[in-house]
Amino acid sequence: MRTSIATGVLAVLLAAGAATGVYYLLDQRGSDDISAADVSTDEGQAAPAAFDEAWAPEPEAYAALTQHGAEVYAANCFACHGGVGNGEGPWAPTLSTPARDFTDTSWMQTQSDGVFFTSILRGVPGTPMPAFAGRLSEKDMWAVTAYIRGFSPKVALDQPQVDEVLRSQGKEVFAAQCAGCHGEFGAGDGQAAKSFGTQPRALADGDWLSGKGDQQLHDVIVEGIPGTSMPSFYDELDAREVDSVVAYLRELADVEQRPNPLSGWAQESYRAYCASCHGVDGDGRGVAAARLEPAPQSFRNPTWMAGQTDEKLAKAVRLGRAGTAMPAFRALLSDAEIERLVEYVRAFAGPEAIPGAASAYRYDPATVPGARSKQPARSSER
């Protein structure tokens, strides 16, 4: 299908009691479109070889397909399956049977890509799911299959490996740069602490430290915390020295960071749950945004973001926003997962968008497409 969504003519047929549900017709078809006449739906007959599961793209190719898949999904699937794939689209209440929930991980894990492709191609008998043979090309079907996979992301968590040399260096850097305030053993009782209005953070507090990601600690050291006695060490420490301090702090408190999803999980989850409305770059211009009133919020506005506490953003994700298209995600995401998404979203506007620096800036903009740049740690090359 070479026509764009903008030039396509959308015709919605809502015939009473129609078993085939909602149809979308586009005014142009490319040579790679699949004709309904080419596909047999006889019971027991295999799909043509071109549609066999072996034709599915390799996993590496999925990333290149997902953006196109998002466009196909917005034009052909959004109305029933919803912007986040939970089967609660605006037309879902009119369907004779519920639209499939693509966020159901246990079900999604039992379905192969070939099954998805065939369901899109032929439809699902006995349900409102129509056949898209003749309406979508092979590329479109594989692309939307790849995109649908993102509604139930499963990304392996990276566990950083810290070597003893790094910890040893961190002990030396900590003694020279940090112990004066935070104390020799990180208890917040250094000599300089007596002159402060508030006691420096007790870095050896295992409960507190285990809840902080390595990148979060790294950013606090590099940038400091405005409004407190914690300065920026951008000019004093290079990137490896900062990493060494973080490694030493873990040893000092005898804790590892909690198994928090890092940017890989957050990015995949943002794209699955948020990007269709808020945009891949967080600019509020997702593929479904043009249909929404009021328009989705842009996360790239540092002034607006600075006015939103983490708790306020988390509440919006958890409960949705009345009077907008923003749905509630409490049934899909745990509180911890919502917290990670909030941290990821903050990266779009940059560290200056953190209210009172109450929560440190976790994600490196290099891992957040479209995020505003922040000051990096200096290179370790002198």
C-alpha cells in the first residue's frame, strides 16, 4: 500500500449486525497489495507460501518496521483496539465481541508472528475482526505485526558488571572529593557537614541507595542538586571517575541497585503505550494525535514539565486524565513501572524540567530519541 494515510479515503461501514465489523477502504493500491481472490479461506487449506511464517522478518528488521506499523495501526486498528492496544478503542463498545487485548502478555506469548499475519490477512471468523486482504500490502501486515508486538514488551534487564579496579579507584575519589561532607563511611557526618543547614545524604543507607539507578547517581554527581550544598563535579571528575564513585557507593552500602528496568525497557514501553499519541520524540504529535481533542501533551516543553511533580505525572498515567483521551494504565503497569516511565518522559525536556531537582535525571538523552541534550561527564581522556 503506497498511499499515505493523509491521501487515503476512509470509509467506515457500520452496518447493523455486520459480522465483519469496521472496514477501512483506501483510494489507491500498490502493486504489492494482496488480492482477496488470491487467498483461500477454506477450512484446513494452508496459506500461500508467500504468507508462510517463514516469511516473517528477522527480529533485527522489526525496529525499521515499527514506525510504518504505527501508521498502519492508527488508520486500521486504533478504533477497535485502542491507542495502547488494550482493546478499548472508541468503537469497542459497538462490537459484538470484545476487541483483542494486545497488552495481555500471557496470551501474546502464545501467538507467533505468522498467526498475527494470518489473522490480519484473513480476519478471525466469528468475531468483528475483518480480513484485510486487498486492503493492506504484505509490508503493511508485517509492519503492524511488529508494532503490535510492542504493546506487550519484554526487554531483558541489563545488569552492570563492576570490576574491583573500578571500586578501588572509586574509594580513592570518594575520599578526596566526597568524604569531607558525606563522611569517611558515607554516613553523612563529614567534617564540613557541621556548617550545613541540613545534614548531607547518608550514602551508605542501603534502603535509599538500592532504589537509585546507577545512571541517576551518575547524573547527580555530574550536575549537582540545585538549591542544596551538593555541587556539580563536572569540572573535577571525568566519566570513569564518576562511574568509579558509583561503584564504590554500592560496595559501601553493600547493596546493588534494585532490578529496575533501564532505558531499553522504558523506551520500548513508552513506544508501546505512549508514542501513538505523544509521539516517539515526546512532542505530542503521535500518529493518533490528529484525531484527539484536546491534543496530547508535549513532553518537550521544559516550562510545563517543571510544573509537574513526579507524583502528578504518575497519577495521570495511573488514573488517566478526565476530559482527555488519556486512558488509565493502572491495570497494565505496576507503580514501579509507572515510575520508570515518568523518569523516561522527563528526559525529553532535560534536567532543567525537574521541579526543584526533587528527582534526579536518569536517562541519557542518547537513549531517548528526541530528548533535549544535557551536560555530559567529561571524557576520561585527559
